[in-house]
Amino acid sequence: MLSENINKQDIDGVFWENVISVVDSKECTSYYPLFYQKAREAKEAKNKLEYQVYELLGMITSFHLDTDSNNMSSAPFSSSVILNESRSANLEDLSEFDLNLLDLIVENIINAEMRARVADILWVMKRDFKIAALAVNSYLESFWNLIDPEDWTGCCTRIERALQIAVLLGRKNTPYQSSIDTVEKALDKLNGNDPFYLSETLMELLIQYREGDPLKYSNLSESMALQSENDNNMAKARAYWGICARWHHIRKDKDNERKKLICLAETFVKESENEISREKPIYTKASNHLISAIEALRRAGNTKSRIDEIHKVLIRYQKKSVSELIEVSSGKIDISHYVEEAEKIVSNKNLIDALFALGTLGKPQDKSILRTQVEKSSKKFMFQHLFTSVAVNEMGKVMERQPSMTSSNPEEVEAAIRVEMYKKGQYFRFLHTQGLVDPARKKISLDHYVKIQDFYPIVYNNPFVPIGRELIFAQGLQQGINGEFLISSHLLIPQLENSIRHILYESGYLVSGIDAQGIQDERNLNSLLYLPELEDLLTADITFDLQGLLVERFGSNLRNRMAHGLLDYDQFYSFELEYLWWITLHLCCLYKSIYIRNIKNNVLE
């Protein structure tokens, strides 16, 4: 924070813009290290003025600009580094005097990126509409400075933020019109020739704000999709077929919308064919592509005959893929060895492959192995089973009494065995999380900047994720990859419950009850997880694992503990919540792969 005896002339006398004028990069992420370095030099030289000026500028340029928030009026700035007990600077660290001083210099800043940053901070903190307009114009200037078809994410963040501010100023006002004009001029300039996803992102913005000529951009996106297929870039082709379908939806052209969605689905088939044509085909990958194709065709509608064709090929590929599967067993775990292996598995991969590798890293403990371990233990350590134990909550209250394994009642013995299995399941989840999930998750976070949309390839066109729930899953998974399990668990636990109800319903099973008054209520996890049919859809091992993790009182019971507010802050950052995040990713990946071989045919049809 600056001393209150520093004024505008003092800051102007520091000539701070010279520090960043020699840098090729035009983003704040490149500026803040330079400012902090100058602050250290000034401190060593005992130049208090320069130290304070550079410290302030280093602070504001270190903020992370996040445009993912659905609330366009919320602050887009956060700490760039957040640890368990510390963080880097954020808006809360700015004093009123700091803001007033920034207000004095903002209009005279030459560098567009710096002007946008300062103006946006002032807009967020002071709600000055004149400054908001300056922020929009500065972001648009920064957009043109940063636009690069190959390194395109930086410019997109600026135009997104410009639109978020501009729409609040009113759609009829100049800042909004200038922002939309900028998007359309950029699309005209690119003319479909950008190699990646810049045009897609710009068209997404037009659709989001209900702007643009649907006919013009449906033609453009179709042309880009076809060119991407010719280049054998099916992921890019899917992106543009999807955009093309949305433009036709806006035009209310249902026939063309459906045709483009079918074109999107067929790109998965082409990827599968490409995989099979390799010298050493991997049938696991080929099958995964076909599953995605089937789900995409289902969503297009009226495609049963084509689905049947692909399904026959899928079954053939699945049989050939069995020999490719590699199982990671918990067994006697040497944690250090598994940590190294987990990091290797997700290293040197593009982000989506790394996320998928993490999602399929091992599997829940084999239920039959847990039973065998419990039965052997009960014979070897008879004494410990002479006394019943109790499950207590965080306040020490007894929630459940454990049945006795020495009872003469076979049902009580069976119940006691299951309790011990749930307890051992908790230990497995601890080892699995510490040895595999946590190191792999941290490695991905270290190697990549993971955004919400990076999970879209996993959650969209996924039979486990109902339509309309994709963004919630993506947000929950993105929070978890960054270690924010407090947020991820609140997002994902309700969606897990809904998805389990969804896959049961889609398979023809009853998921609601009816009382004497004729009132129908949806069943919750406390009953859904014990439906025998669920084992056919998720496997017995996963179903048992979810029981212990989510609803069993002698397990982790996360669903009920969270629903009733029985988890405190620290407990949301335990291995149990990290495992919950992983098992959600695991289920999403399984439904995008062939690993659930017991899934009923009518889930795919």
C-alpha cells in the first residue's frame, strides 16, 4: 500500500512505463515480475517512493483475470497463487488511497493492457461508469495488440471481459456496439483461416450475446468444419460443426441443425476408423470414439438405424480391446513408487489426455477382495469382534451401532462383515488418493492452466451427464483439479445423485416413489445406491465404493454429512473429498470409454 503523501506527480516521475515498453509480451502476466524486481532493487537502494510505486504496480498486474464467472458483474480478479494458508495479492489488499491514486493516472496510461487493468480494477471497486467505458475501449485495444491465430487465448480473454463490462453499460451504448463490431471485424479478418479455435470462441461470444448474422456464420462454421475434416483434425471439426448447429438453431432451421449434429457425431466414427487403420491399432481408443459417436447421434435424434450399425462395430472392437486393459491394483502399496508412477502417467501429454489418464488411473477396490480380507481378519483376530462398536458424528453423538460378527444370527453377521468392508474401503481410498490421485492432480496443475472448458470434451455428449448439467460438472471438476474441494464437492455431490438417478431412469428403472396421498418423490442416494440394477450399470465394485463414500455411516457418509452441514472447513480438504472429486471424474471418463463393459445395451441405444 502507498503512503498517503505520494501524489500523481510522484508516480509520473518514476517513469514506470519504460520498464514494460521493452518487453515483447503485451500481457500483465509478463509485467508483474518486472515491477516486483524493480521494487526489490528500489528497496535495496532505500528509494521508498519507487519501492512503493513498483510494489503497487506489481500487485495489480499479478492479479489473475478470470472471465469464466457467469455473474458478469462480479470481480474478475483473484490471487494468482492460492495455498492452504496463504495467497498472493488480490483486490482486498488495495487501500482506498491506492485506488484514488490509480484513478489519477488511469487516463494517461499509454500501454493499453495496463490501462485496461487499472480501469477495470477501478470499475470493479468504485463502479464509475466513465471508467467502465475506458476499460472496455482499452480491452479492445489490447485485444488487437494480442490477436494471434496460433496463440489466441490471451486476446479472447480481453474481448470477453470487454463484453462483460459493456453489456452492463447497455446494449445501445457505444462500448457494447464497439465490442460486437470488434468481434465481427476479427472474424472477417481471420476468414476461417485460423488453425485452432479463435474463430470458434469469437462466434461463441456472438451467440452468447445474441448477435451476428446466423446465415453468414453458419456458412463460415460449416466451411471451417469441412476444412478441418480434410486436415484430419476431428476435434476442431467437431467444434465448428457444433457452432454451425447452434447458428441453425438460432435460424429455427431444425433440419439443418440436426444434419450438422449428425456431422459432428460422424467425426467420432472417422477418428475410430483412423485408429483402426494404424499399423498397431488401439481398440480401446477406437471403441471410446464409437461410444462418443453413439451418444452424439442419440442427441441429434432420429438416428436409431445408424446407432445400431455403429453399436455392432463397437461390440466387435470391445472384445478385441480386453487384452489392452491394464489394471492398477492397490495391493501392498509402496506410496513413493506409486507417486512417481502417477506423475509419469500424466506427464508429457496434452491436457485432455492427461485429464483422461487421471480419470482412469486405477479403479475402486474389488468388493470380493475386501470381503476376503474381512473374513480372514475375523478368523485371525477373533477377540476384537467380541465387542460391538459405534459410529459417532462430529459432535460425538452415536449414529449407528455396529452389528456383532460373533452373533448367531446370519443376517447380523453379514451386516457386520459389510461394515468392516466399508471401513477397509476407507483405508483403500486414502492410499489411492495419496499414492495416485493427489500427485497426478498436482502434476497436471503444475504443467497446465486448466479452465472450465478444458473439461467439455469429457462432460459433453456423455451418457452419465444429463443435458443441461454439463457446465455444472465441468465447473466442479475444474475446481477440484485446483484443489478447491470445498467448492467442487458442493457442485458434484448433488450432480452425482442426479446422474445415478438419470442412468437408472434411462435404462427403464423406476427412480421415484409414491405415498398414500399419491405424492411422487424422487429417490435419493440413500436408496438409489442399493438398487440391484445399479450394479449392472456401474459394476458391483463402484456401487459398493459409492455406498461407503456417500451414504454409509460406518463409511465416509459424505452425501448426508454435507447435506446436513456436518462437515467443517478443514474436512472439505481431506482425502475423502479429493477421492470424491476423482471418482466423479472416473465415472465421467468411464462413460466416455469402454471400461464399463456391463452397461446395458439400451443405455447406448
